[in-house]
Amino acid sequence: MIPECNDSLLRKFDPNQDYLWMWNPSKGKSGGILVAILLERFDVGSFKQGGFMLKMNLWDKVLKIKWNLLTVYGAAQEENKLSFLSELSHFCASSVLLKRKTPWMVYINTQTFFNSVIQFYELRELYMNGGLYTWSNNQENPILEKLDRILVTREWEDLFPQAMVNKLPREVSDHNPLIISSGKKSVYSFYSIQV
């Protein structure tokens, strides 16, 4: 529910300014995306924002490879679900990634998991440590859901076969932040939070 991220908020997460932060503003109580890329490890070649997603073309400085990160916040309202599905399909298809076999990862948050898009692009979910659920309504008798998932292509999984997702405690949002670690000795991570 944060319409804009200011420097004081970002310094809480990143006091040393080691990350490049990008975000999509929230629309009411949903839709906000906040992503951080470790500058020591990655260059961001380009990025594209949509109504429901944020895509970054990354250059891994250590492995000397290019891959893409797509962070998605699925439509919470029924009337927006067709627009969301259309945008997700367009972002995946327009990348021409499948033809070049460039590795890519999708961070997706949606109440309705769009199996047809996931199956078509042969995306796989990474295992998450730290619990089963990523969202709570924060009530006395809470409703707990797994709304946030990390999906990868086969090519990405081949590059990082020991990658894992770690769930962090909720502090700013009703979603848990997730950190994705490569599983390699030179561990790097991506910090994503739905705001």
C-alpha cells in the first residue's frame, strides 16, 4: 500500500546502498512491487514496467551471462485478471528468450495461478525455506496463503541447480519478503517484496 518508495524507506532495507531498487507503485491496497538488485554482482541492461509487472535484463558480472528477472503482482480484482494474463503472456513472449534459450526467472504473486501460461513457458517453482505461506491478513485468527512464488526456466535452473528461496519476516507489507540465493559459493540474492 505504498504509492511511492522514498529514500528513507529504502535505507531501512539497504543502509549501505548496495542495491539498485526499482518499484511499481501500489494501486490502492495491492499491486505494489519493490525489487533490489545487488550492484556488486549485476548490471541492469534495461527494464520495462507494466501495469502488473517489472522486467529487468541482468548481466551477471561473475558468470558473464545475461538473464532476465520478471517480477509479477497478479491482479487481485476479477475485472483485471484478463488484462493481467494478457500482459504476462506478452512479457514472456516478447522477450524472444525462448528462441535464444536465455535463462530467466519469474517472481509471481497472484491469487489465481495461471497454469496455462506457466505450463506453456515450462516454468518450474523453486523450493521455499522458512514456511509454507507468504501472505497473512494479520488478524487475530489469521488467514494464511501462499501467494508468492519463484518460477524459473529450465535454462536458469541448469545454471543454478542449488538455488533456493528464503522467506523473511513481514515488516512493511502483508507479504513476506523473499530472498533468492544462487546456492553457489559466491552467493548472491534478490530481495523482492510486495508493497
